[in-house]
Amino acid sequence: MNQEVHLSDRSTLRERARQGLENGAVTPGYAADRDEVVRLLNEALATELLCTLRYRSHYFLAQGTLAEAVKQEFLAHAQEELAHADRIAQRIVQLGGHPDFDPAGITERSHAEFGSGTSLEELVREDLIAERVAIQSYAEMVAFLGGRDSTTRRMLEEVLAAEEEHAEELASLLQDLQGQTTSMGAATTQARPAAEASQQIKGEGDYAASRRYRHRVERFVKTQDVDAAARDAAPSSAEDAAALQAAEQAGKARARQRPGATE
């Protein structure tokens, strides 16, 4: 049975909006326990910060003939995790809380661990485990919030979707690395050049790597500010604008010269 929702009239809405102005975006209709939501978000913030540090650490630790493509994946993930941390911190502020960036407590508040791997395969496995921890954690937060804080829930759902993509990419990388290790171990009998293995891990002719690259491009485009993109596309100087206008006029002139063209 659907619960009936009562819609407030304009006068009631206006009166409520005037109450508690110091609370900013948190209106009297906010149904969640704000302190509890802030606590959960600070745990998510710590998780994202720790993951950022771990990915950057792994970027510099990664070594070997197969490391270059994996290093770039680590770096891209680090940048995305930091962007997640920024979004979470901003939401904490909107809720009237204080984002906790104290480095002394990040490890204790984070749901994921930092790790201590050294080999390329160990580094990828640690990151995959951390992503799976974050996925479970954020899924539980989304369920906990339900309809009581739809803004925070939607934000966490978007972060969760990105973490799921990270996990898929890392799982594919781990499979690639395990396969390459087997192939390189048999190189003495099969005479397979290491360069060939390196090219395959970089994604040439490899569907999984190609899919990871496509996902990376799609996420990059989605996270860009539309206005900033428009500004970048605009002429940067009067000379550029004149050149664009001249090119446009030249194109129109060529079009008029074509057989059957009309003014």
C-alpha cells in the first residue's frame, strides 16, 4: 500500500524556509539523522583519501616490463578517488558538518586498508580488494539513507558506480597479469619475446584493455565542467577569431563555386 504524501502549500514552504537559516541546505524537512550521516560520510572520506594515497604509492612502486599501462591505471584511479573525496567533503559541509582530513585518524576511519604489496600483481590485488570493500560499504550507506537524504544517497550511488568500474578494470588487469606471468614463464620453451607480452598488456588487440580505455574516456568526459569545456573551445585571441572567420568565409566561397550551387 502506497503511503500518501502530503504536499505543503506555498505559505507553509516559505515559513519553513525562514526557519534555521544557519543550517543552509538542511531544511526542516530533512528526515535523516544529520550527525550519523556526517559520521558515515567522514568514514567514506577517509576511505577515499586512503585509496588515493595507496594508488599514488602503487604508481611509483610499479616496476617491470609490464608496468607502464598498470601505472597509468593507478594514476587515473588516484585522481578519481581524490575527486570523490572532494565531493564527499563538500556534502559534509552542506550538512553543517566538518570534513575530517586529520591524517592521524585516516587509517582508523577508512574502511579499506593501505596494504604492503611489492610485486605488480600484489599491488593490483590489494587495490581490487580495497575497491570491493568500498563497494560493499557504499552500498550499505545507500540502503541506510533510503529516501531520508536523497541528495547524499545519489552522490554515494554515483561514487559507488565509479568504484564498481574500478573493480572491473582491476579484475581484468589482474587476469592479464596472471596470464602474462604464465606466458613469460614458458618463454624459454616457446621463445615468446617479452616485447610481445608488453604490447598485449598495453591493450593492442586486447578487448579487456580496450574496454578499460573506453570507460576511462567516458568517465573523463562526464566529470568535465561544461562551461569550462566551452571556454576552452572558444577562440583564445582576436587573431584566432579572425582566422576562424576567414576559414568560414573561404568555405562558403568554395561552396558557391560548386556546380548547381545557389546564393
